[in-house]
Amino acid sequence: MHNKFNKLTLATAVAAITMASQAHAGGYQINEQSVSGQGYSHAGRSSNINDATIVFGNPAGMSFLDRAQVTAGG
């Protein structure tokens, strides 16, 4: 009985530590799809009509573009 309790306690502790680290790491998630979106202080994907990255959040935003554009990032 004593050995079974130790295994259960160890399994519970490992599960709690694993879940806590995943929850903590979620606080660093950035939901922007481009560098220009980060430059707008995360105001939203549809607030920047200056480049082609508007298409991700608002496809109708293409009508505001003056010329053909391509945006790439990594």
C-alpha cells in the first residue's frame, strides 16, 4: 500500500508540473502574422492598409492597396 501511494503521488506531481509549464508558456504567444502587425502594437491584423499583410485578417483590404505587393517573413 505504501509503495502504491508513492507511485500515485509521483505520477500526480509529474502531471501537475508538466501542465503548469505548458500553461505558463502560453503567456508568450504572439498572435500577429507579420512584423508590420507587431509594429502597430497588436492593434489588429486589419488596421494596417499600407502593405499586403492586411489580406490575412481582412481580404477586402486588398482594395486599398495602390499596387501589387508581396510580403514574406520568417
